[in-house]
Amino acid sequence: MEINLPALSEQQRMIYESSTREAIATLEANLNAPVLHSDLDINEADYCNKHLLRKSEGWQAPHNDVVGAYFRQFQALFAECGSDKALAALLGVSSDRRVREYKQGRSKIPYDIWRRFLVITGRAPQEVISVKGFVLSK
């Protein structure tokens, strides 16, 4: 029996194309996410808003009051993320203890984790990176 498989480079290209189409579908679905209104338990105007910027725009880590308020608001709106353990899993953080450290200001939340949270909550757009070319070895 003979099995004809495409070249490895073609397989990689097919996987890339499939993943890209899946990502496009997710981005389109994101446009239909519900709009939710909920008060924060802090006055955001009392804090610098540089935590909403990209690194290249002058991002600064948010004050722990902002982290805590945003996290509490999110957890109140989404019961499935109501525990710090569930929020840690959603954010790709090692443990619920780390989430509590961010809330309490014992650790500054890293840019990548914070940006992920901002995207999940619709406070920041997802970054899409252009592909310059498919570079493959011969």
C-alpha cells in the first residue's frame, strides 16, 4: 500500500491556513460579543490610564487598585471565572495565588497578561501581525 503525503512544507502551509481561518472566525465572532454595563468599585479618573496603551505607546503597569477593580468586575459578570483559580487559568497564569498578588499589588502584572485581560474584556483590540513570507528550509 502506498500513501501519498504532501511535502512537509505543504503540510505546514495547510496547517497555517487552517489556523488562520479559525482565527478569522474567532475575530468575527468577537464583534458580536455582548456589551455589558457594570460599575467599577473605584473611580478610574483617579488613576493614570497608561495601562490601556501598548508597550510601544508608553504602557505602564496598572495600579493594583485598577487591577483589583477590573478583575472583580469581570468575575462578577462571568460566574465561570468567579474564582481566582478560574481567572488564572483564563489568563494563562500559574496559580490563583499570582492573581491575588496582582490584585493586592504585591506583584506588578506583566504586560502580556494584562494585555490579554484587556482583549478578553474588549478594552483593547487584538493585535494581528502581518506575515512577510513563508520562510522554509530546502
